[in-house]
Amino acid sequence: MTGDRLDEQAIEMSLSEGVALADSGKYQEAVDRFDDLLAVSPCNIEALYQRGVASGRMGRHLEADDCFDRVLAIVPGHARAWVGKGVAAQAMGNAAQAILLFDRAIACDIACGAAWFDKGLLHKSAGLDREAIGCFGKAVAIDSGNAPAWMNKGICHSLLAEFKEAVGCFEIVVRVEPAYANAWLNAGICYVALGRYSEAIACTRRARELVPESGAAWKFEGDAHLKLGEHTQAVACYAEAIARDEGQVSARIGWGMAKAAQGHTGEALAMLDEVLAIDPACAYAWFDKGTILEKADRFAEAVRAFDQALGLEPGNLFAWMGKGAALDRLGRIDDALACYERALALSPGNAVVLLAMGWEILKVRHDPRMAIDCFDRVIAITPLAPLAWLGKVISLELCGQEAEARMVASRGARLDRSIAAVLERIGSP
């Protein structure tokens, strides 16, 4: 009995040593140790399983699959071996088979977190973010401290523009692993999207403290400063991002927009031209160039820039709006209205587009009744829209409905003082 116990202890020690070698990245040494163990204990399930894992990490997936088959020949319900076969199938390009194998693992053990996690990764890589979220949700329900599952769940939420849910995931990640720089960065990106710019700055700063060479952290901190109107800080952040990644197009665009906001139009346009020299098909750069040119009263050039953006992205709502505004300033009212109509076709309930259309209809078509319809739709969407109330009052007056105009003006003024102020400035009844 004593000899048997010593043999068992030696086997356990050899197994532990093999696992430690694999964990330190010494996969071939680990395989050799497992082979030594299997020579004296050929049916050792854990040794077979761990040999398969180590072989897979070296890219020897057929060898790994054979190890897992040997495990399953002894224990058909070994969930981790089914997961291992799924990972091998995925690595060999058989995603459909991998899904079936992960499902087999889950059928063996509903609480197999690795199966749910790996199935989630497979769905994520296929762009099936909603399905991936479900799988990662199962994984974290099994192990609430599974940082990689929370991280990937958060990324899928952010890809679906569910930024509040994504931030919740990233916050859990950094509680579990406070030095997880990518989680801090992704939280910062989501906070920018949510308009919570101070929180975004705190997160991106933490990310770059952990990874000082991260150009992305500087870039998104710059975005937050730009949104806050802190243009000097934004320029500095974008400059740091560019210094760390010379080819980072988005940081260069941000630097240009921040410079334009400071009134340095020439520098801003020069930077955007540099971006377009790197990537002539960058629709964002053409759009931002058009925006800067329009604000600089260079309307014909702005139209050309917006046309370039629209040639690359015909569905760019804001480029149609920008082009319409520039054409309006050039006196090409019919063309401006056509642009707004294209924008409205892309976003039928967009209050900004409807408002612009209402005013264009008044100016070019001189059709106050059609304009009233636009202004009414704006007010239904955004009741506190002073220019919509003003447009409706003017349109009613042009229709000879002075009494109705007075009632509308009074109703709008009661809603908000800013509406009252606008109506007072134009002397409406």
C-alpha cells in the first residue's frame, strides 16, 4: 500500500510539473513530461487531456484532437475534452463542427464555462454579436470573476452600440483585474459615445498609465477633450497619439478638427490633406474637410469635399446635410433642398433634417403650408425647438392666418423662455 501511495504521489507530481511547464509556455517539455507519465499510466485521463491542450497550443491540432479522442474513449462525458475537440476543429477551419462540439460539451455539463466562453468567441468572430453575448452571459453566470468573458461581452455590446451595457461589463473587468489596460481603454471609448467625457478622460488616462506607449488611449482622451471644447488639451493628446503611431489616421483627423476649432483653419486643412495623402478613400477626412471649409465660408470647396465623401459613402446623412448647407450659402436653393430630401430619405424622422427642409421650402418654394408640415413634425419630435416654432409662426402669417399665428406663438412661448426670446426678437404677435 505504501508503494502504491508513493506511485500515486509521483504521478500527481509529474502531472503538476507538466501543467506548470505548459503554463510557462514550455509546451514541448510539457508534452514530453506527459508522455513519460503516460508510458507508466496509459489511461491517466488528466495526462491525456493536458497533453492535448499543450499540443494544441503548439498548433499541432490533429495531435491534440487524438488526445481528446483517447480521453473520450475512456470517459465519454468528459466536457473539457469535448471543448478541446471544438477548439481544435475551429483552429483547423471547421467552425460549424466546433459549434456542435461545444454544444456536446454543454450537454455533458451545463456548467462548463469554457464551452460557453469558446462558443461565444466563435460567434463573435463570425459577427454574431447577439448570440455571443448570450454565451458570454452564461460563462459569467457560472464564474462571475471570468474577466475575459466580461471583456468579450462588453466588446460585443459596444459593437451593437449598447454602450451603457458595455461600460457595465468593462467596469466589472477592472474590478476583477485592475491592471487590465484594454478594459480601461474600452470603457473610455464607451464613455465618449455616451457623452460622459470626464469619465472617459479618467479611464483613458488610467489605460495609458498602464501602457504608456498606447496611442489609442491618447487619441480617445483627445476625443473627450474635443467634445468638452477643451481644444488645447485635445490638440496635445492627439499629438501624443500621432507621436506613438505615425499612421494613426483618426488622431490626425481629430488634431485637425481641434485646430479648426481654435481658428487655425490652414493648419487644420493641411493635416486633413496629409490624411488624404495617406488614405484618399477616407470618407471621414473628406467630410471633416468639407465641414471646416464651410465654416470658413469657402462654400464651393466645401461642396466638392462633401461630394468626395458621398462618393465613398452615399449613405452619409451628415455629408448630405453639410452639402445642403453649403449649397444654401451659395444661393443654390433648389440643389440644397434636394440634398435635404436625400438626407430625409436616409433618416425619415430626423428633426434636424426636417427643420432645414422647412426653412428651405419657405425660401425656395414659397410654400408655407408645406413648410408648416415640416415644422409640425419637428415640434412633435422635439417640442423645445425654437426655430421650428418660429418657422411655423412665420408660415402661418404668410398664409394670412394671423390669429392662429398668435396662438402658436403664445403656446410656444409658454413652453420655454428661449422660444419666447426668439419670437420676441422677430417681433411676432
